[in-house]
Amino acid sequence: MQGKQKIILISGLAGGISEIIWLFLWSLSSDLHLSKLAHQVTMSVFPFIKDHSFSILLGLLIHLVLSLFISFIFVNRFWNPYLSSRGKLL
């Protein structure tokens, strides 16, 4: 795996997992459970999946994939141009 791919993978997963942890901690003090939130993420992407047992896991997976996508955009659109203007490129 190349350096650029490692940065995208590590930063995307770190951001996605930290957000899941933050939402879990927030859900401990509110009426909304994390499982309900993950199910709603699944329903927003796949509305035909209603009460399947895997919808919570799929919601978490969708969240992590979106985090990787955001990381990909950030690295290619901002980070690499920033480094290339200083003489380094991943």
C-alpha cells in the first residue's frame, strides 16, 4: 500500500470510528440509542431495508465508507496540493 492510500485509510477510519464513539457517548445521556441512529443511516441509503437484523451493522458500514470517501476527497483536493506547494508529494 502506498503512502497516499495509507493516509486515506487511516484518517478516514480514525475519523469515522471517533465519530461513532462520540455518538455512543452522546447516546448514553439521551433518549436516542446508537442502534436506532445506525438503522436510520441504513434507511436513508436503502429505504427498502426496513426491519432486518443486519441494518444496524450496515448503517455502521455505510458511515465508515462515507468517512473514507471524505478522507479521499480531503487528501486529493487539499492535502496533496498543500504538500506539493512545499516540495513534497505523497
